[in-house]
Amino acid sequence: MHIDLMRRIDRWLGVPLAGLLTGLDRVGRRLGFGRAAKRGGGPGAIKRILFIELSEMGSAIIVDPALRLAAQRHPGAEHYFLIFAQNRGSLDILGTIARDHVLTIRATNLPLFVFDTLGMIWRLRRLSFDVAIDLELFSRFTSILSLLSGAPVRVGFHRFHNEGLYRGNHLTHPVLYNPHQHMAKNFLAMIYALDEDRAVLPHAKRRIADEEIALAPYAADPGALESFRDRLIHRFPQLDAHRRWIILNPNASNLMPLRKWPLASFAELAKRLLEDPAVAVLVTGAADERPDASHILDHVASPRAIDLTGFTTLAELPLLYLLADLMVTNDSGPAHFAAATRLKTIVLFGPETPALYGALNPNAEFVFKGLSCSPCVSAANHRRSPCTDNQCMQQITVAEVFERTRSEPPFPRPAVAR
């Protein structure tokens, strides 16, 4: 289903539905319908927590410190995560949520989306959640799902007196979205809010340190890593003779094509990187992104430039990152998938800002031109921009990106035998 259709449905149907359900929820609570919230936030008070984040694969990595904090503060609780089916692989990378606790909705077309949504509401109510945590900023749909889940405690971002999206007014623990701190800290604030008195507004009156949003190191199974390397070398034997593997990720999700650095710039960067005879360039992406890879490979015409589109699953990407030396990528999921491996990653930003969405990787470098119009998307505009000419990306030069590829990463990585 096209993202613009989803946005229109979320706006024109989501606003009145969120308002109607908020009113019904208030009436129901006054009449004593529904489950009562369990008092107290100590161990054992909460048995089952639902996290909802549907559309952003990178956010499934950014939220991981919050998931781990929830596990610490509520060690006896079962944690479930609701996500679009096409994005569920992003949760498998770190594995914080058990695979059988990942719930999915298919969004390939409208009838399937409606069918899965209705079935999911029924399933959520049968699971009898104590808490629903809506991690989305831009969606009325997830706000409605959190209410219809039947969870008596609901945590989510609320606009309060700010301009922003109307998402109903049913939250028991509304959290103020802070556009001046990283999203990982905003997610942590939700976990802290869960244990606070409801009368405290806004919640999470505490400083969240940078150390709290560090990712746990990615632990690869040695057998899986060796098997993946053997398959890679078998398919592309030239890699065995060139010891420095540099990944180029020219794609970005359809949510925001403005995030793309020009293909011509990626192609010219590949050409410059291949001037080093020890370098092999690996172009990654999904199978349907092969035309972009072909554009780059046709430009450089080198056997050391390799098309890996469609070669890896999401779960295998961290294995590739462990074997590589460097990645250059648009602001997109792979920047976050690589974070736990500490791969040196150069991330190109424009419509959004690394201050909010930078990968949680101590070896990541962010290129951001800081134009007066940038960043141009936010929670207040449903991540939509009037821009049709992304100069914020086009003005990033090949020379400045190439120069950054020459420096050594400041933090050590796990030793991996090639």
C-alpha cells in the first residue's frame, strides 16, 4: 500500500475515529467498564507489555535501549512488539523481543491491511495486555490500536499545548515529545513515565545520560558468520583477493525519497574508492533496488564493484557489517542495523537531523549541511515536506565524503577473521 494512501487514511479517518474512541473511553471509564489499571509499578505489578511501532525499521534499533530498560524495571513481564510484516526482520537483528512475541500487520494492499487490523485487535484483546506503549510520533492509527488493545495503562507521545498531530486524548501516561533530544532518549522517557504517578505532568522529569542509550554489542554466532562468509566468497570469489570491503547503501525507504544522495554522487564515490587496489565496493539493497546498484556498477565498470542487492536477508546484514571495513549510506535502516557491530559508518543527512535520528554507533560520522530549511520534516508535519529539490543532499560533495572514508574509526570493533 502506497505511503501517501496510508497518510490520507490516517488523517481523514484517523482524526474523527480517535476523537470518537476517546469520548467512548471516557464514558466507559465513568460507567466502570473495562479493566482497571494495576496500582504500583514494582516487579510483578505488570505482567504483559505491548510496544507498537509499525513503519520505521531504524526505530526498531533505536528503541532497543528502552526495551532493555523495560525488561530491567519489570523483569517478570512478557514483552510483545507490533510492527508491519515487511519490517519485522529489523527486530530479529538484536533479538531483544522473542520471535514468537513479534506481532505483525500486512500492509501490501488496503483489503489485506483492513483484514489484518481487525484480526489484530481481536488478538490483542485476547492477550490481555496491562500496558500498551505507542512509540509512533506520526500515526493516529497506532494511537487507536493502543486504545483498542484493551490495555488499561497507555503510554505515548502527546502534544499538550504544542502544535502537532491530534491523536486522541486517551493516554493514561502522556509523554511530552522533546524535539531537542535524541529519539532514543524520548523512548526511554516512556519507560520511566510508566512507573510515575499519573498526576505528574509532563512525565520523566529526569536527565537521561548518553550512556543510557548505548546499544548492546552484536554477538554473532561463529558458525553463522563463517557460513555467510563462505557463501559470499563462493558467489563473488574476487572478494577473497581484496581485503578492504566498503559498502555503499544508496537506497532509502519510500517513506521519504528526499533522503537520497544523488546516484551520480554514489557512482563517483565508488570510482574514487576503487583507485585503491585493495578495495572492493559492495552495493547493498533489496532486490527491487537493483537498478540503483546497476547505475553505480555501470559507471565504474570494475570487477571489484559488486552488486549485493537481494543477496542478504535483514538478519544477515550484521554479518556482512562485521566483515566489512566501512559503509557509506543515506539516513535509512542500514545505518542503524550496523550500529551494534560498530562498523565505521558515514551517514548522509538532509531532511532529518542526526541530533534526533543519528545511529547509536560510536563509530558513526554524520554529514549534515545544516541549510536554513533543514531539517524540514517533524512530528508537526506528519513527516511531509513541500520540498521537490533536496539541495540538503545534493550539496554534500563527493570530496568531503571521500575524505571521511580515509580516517580510522575511534573505537575498536570485534576481531573477525576474514
